Amino acid sequence: MSVDLSTLTHSGASWAGLRVLVAGLGVSGFAAADALLERGAQVIVVDGAVPAAGSALEERARILEILEADLRLGPDHVTGMPTDPIDLVVTSPGWRPDQPLLVAAAAAGIPIWGEVELAWRMRPSQGAAPWLVITGTNGKTTTVQMLTSMLTAAGLRACSAGNVGRPILEAVMDERPYDVIAVELSSFQLHWSQSLAPRASVCLNVAPDHVDWHGSYEEYLKAKARIYERTEIACVYNVDDPQTERMVEDAEVQEGCRAVGFTLGVPAVSMLGLVEDVLADRAFVENRRTSAAELGTVDDLRADAPSVAPHVIANALAAAALARAHGVPPIAVRDGLRAFRPEPHRIAEVGLIRGIRWVDDSKATNPHAASASLAAFEPIVWIAGGLLKGADVDDLVRACVGRLRGVVLMGADRGQIAEALARHAPDIPVVDIAETDTGAMDRVVTAALDLAQEGDVVLLAPAAASMDMFANYGARGDAFAAAVRRLTQNPE
């Protein structure tokens, strides 16, 4: 080996001469290759795609060629390791562990890092911005953006990075250093990370997801649990999800690190929670056995929405716990919550017709997310369906039966949801929309209007991915909102 990888723990280490294969030419792969080339590493970049003229992939390839990377693009280059001597593989998060090239690298004993691991090892040796890290099956993006809003309200230079916002390598290497970075980490990114030591960490919740990528639910849980390893100040867990507390109990953390819970109930000592409508902190106050700090109220989360879903409150409490662990004062937590505006397609009200509210939660792409969305409203005409990716929907349907006025089903796996409804809610009217053309969403919303009554909520919470009918969940949500607008213009 030309370079001892154990010495590569900061940006000032000797990266020159390191022979690296970067797997994938997406945003994270490009950032990794660029950073390594800047530090004198020898870089081979492979990707199974051949760049189309004028594409973003072609632009990234052109830049890396100018920087003297060795680009090998096309399907023939991702079936195994090249014969060149390689010290390290840096993989993009979309590459599964059973991808042939990664399998070959592991069999040859070549270390494999993700871009998050590389970013951690490229932090400055002195004065590096601490990381506040977030994972979970659902709610990650909302929570990390809430956290960034709180940090900014405290006067800190902060950003969201990782699985959302800036690529983490760009954030770490910014010419104007950040004071702190709020980092969203997916299970894919955590799988390839070994040495992260965050200031504070949280796993918001866990439910079966991405089992096809990890190979089993147990492996998925193991990846999520890595969020807590080597945490410095606080491991934050969800009191209502015991799996997250067990992860904290099993984690190897730094001396003095505390376990801090968040709950929608009244908080016990070392927890954040709700006292009536007040977000209360009994973890980061001096006399936490007898007092609590007020961090804001539920109304501070309302923004332009008529109501606040329970899981949004839970996300706010988790973000507040990380902010408080970093020393953010209560007033900045409150101001950050007031300034926060959610991303599109996350419980966004898109119309009001005949006293019926129309809500877009297209981001609810799995049963766990849909369950949280359905728990926020009653009565509901539920729009569901898409690609379930092998997920089971029985528990979801069983839990929401009492809230349903009716159901409109669409998408490839709508039959699986229909079967669960027949088992657990045989008296609930169900409309099956078989079409998948561009006008299908108009038929979906028309059917929903026929089922709904004044005071109801028509909720798009599909519990499934969108790629059977739409480019992504955003396109699905946009189609829903557009169909509602057309219906508003002609509600008869």
C-alpha cells in the first residue's frame, strides 16, 4: 500500500500518492474525486452510465478529465475491480454492498469508504466544525432543516448537508468555515462510515425500509445504529420508539455522553417533551429534576398551516435536543421554529373545495411515513398506492381504519392495499383507478371529491414510491396539486 490509511484523519494529512477508485459519477462521487485530486491522490472514476451529450454527467466527466482523473465510463467498468493497484474505494451511497465491483474490492481486502467517511477524514485538524447528525426512516429532512434554522437563529454560520442540502464534502471544505454542520445521513451513507464522532446524534424512528439494499431488516437496523457511535455530548432517542433507545444503550460513545429522550408526552428528567402546548426541555437545564426550559409552543410550528401534525412536533423536539446539546439558547430554538418553512410535499395544504381540505404528503413514500401522516387528520379520504417495494401494509391499514371516510387507490401495487382494506376495513368505500396516463390524477381527485364530505381531509399519503407513474414523489405531489387547482376551477 502506498499510503497508510490510518494516518488519513484530517485534511492536512499526506493524501498524495493515494490510489483511489471512486465508484459513481453522481454529485457525491464527483465531490469525492475532486477533493482527492486536489490533495494529490491518483483517482480512477468508474460509472456504469455513458454520459449523454449536454448532460450533468458529461459536464462532471469533462471537469474531472481536466483535473487529470482517469475516467472509465460504461457498463463494462462496473462488473469488477480493475487490474490497477488500488489502496481505497470510495463509493457513492446508491451503490449496494452486493454490487460486483464492491464485492470484488471487499474480497481483495481493499477498504471501502463512503463519501461521508471521506468528508469526516478531510476535516481540518484544528477548529473543524462539529457535526450534529440525524437519521431515521422518516422525518430526517424536516428535522435537519429545523435544526439548521435554530442554529442560524443563534447567530451561528450553519448549513444542512449530507443526504440533503450541500454535499458534505463541499460543506467541510468550504473556504469560509462553518461554525457547525447539521448532517442528514441515510442508512446507505451510515453503512460505509466507520470513524464519525458527532457532537450529538439522533435516530428519529425505525421501520422496515430499504431491506432490498441492506439484505435484511437486521442489517438496516445495524446501519441506522451507527449514528450513535463515538458521539460526544448527547445521543438523542425517541421515547415512543424503543428500538432507538436500545441503539443508544448498545452504542460505544465518548466519556460523558448522555442519553436524551424526546416524547410527545410530559418529559421526564433528561428528556424533551410537551407540557400542554409548550415544548419543554428537562435535559439541558441546570435544575432538570425540578424545572424545565420553555423552547416554544406548538403554535410556533404552525407557519401557514391550520394544524400541526404530531410527527412534526416530534421532529421539532428532536431538532431542539440537538441544538440544545450544542449550546443553543431556548430563545434561538423558538425563533428557529418560527422561521422554519417545510419543504414541498410534506403535509402541504393545496386547496379547499366545499369545505374539504386537500393535503399533499407525497413524501410519505413508505407505510411508516403514511401512518404518521394519517394520524394527523380525521376523517380522511385517503389517496394511496404506487410501488410498495415489498413493504407490508396490513399494520398501516389496521391502524388507520377508524379515520377513513373512503380510499382512492392508484399505481402498480394498489391491489395489495386493496386486499389489506378488504381484510381490515371491508365497509370503507374504495375506488380503484387503474389508469396510469397523464390524466390519471384528475380521475383520482374527482373520485376523492365524490367520497368526501364537508370537514373532511383528502390526503395524498401514498405509502409507496412514485416511479411507476411519476419521475419522483415531487412530480406526483405537483400533479396532485395541479389536479386540485383544476377541480377548484370547476368543482361540479
